[in-house]
Amino acid sequence: MLIDKNGFIHHVFFWLKNPESKDDLQQLIEGLNHLAKARTIKEFHIGKPAGTNRDVIDTTWSVSWLLLFDNKEDQDIYQTDPVHLKFIEDCSHLWKKVVVYDTVNVA
């Protein structure tokens, strides 16, 4: 199983201020790759819209950041990790909107 019973999923979607800028996109991706070094992250995935097209799919975002944690406490630690705070400081000028979806197991 990818995530255990107490696991915590943190999925972040970024809308770039300049979505046509390859430099801004690359800077955000580099920032996320550095952020992946935060000690409580179990697994991560950096994504872009898949190019699928159905009425229920939102493709307006630029980059997604999917994180798996062992538990909510590890995600809470991540929120104040100096690596995370530095990422926000260095990269927040790149995005105009961020939406986060946090999920836990239903069982």
C-alpha cells in the first residue's frame, strides 16, 4: 500500500503569475525539488496538467506538489520546517494562487 492507515496526503496546486514564463516554471520546480529535502516527507511528486480534457478536470493550474507523510504530526512539523519556510520566502513571488487539499484515510 502506498500510504498506511495513519498516513497524511498534502496536495498543493500552484497558479503561476506568469504561466507562459519557462524561467518562472523552472524556478518553482527547482524550489520544490529542494523543498523535497524536508525531513518528514515520506514521498513526493511534482506534476503538471496531464492534458486530459473532460468537464470535471481543472487544468488551469501550473504545477502540483503531492506529498505523503506518515501521519498528521509529520505534516505539522513540515509546515514549520526551515526548508519549507525558505521555499515560501524564495518562491512565493512566482505564484498568484495556491490551493491545498489535505486528506486522511477514511477507515
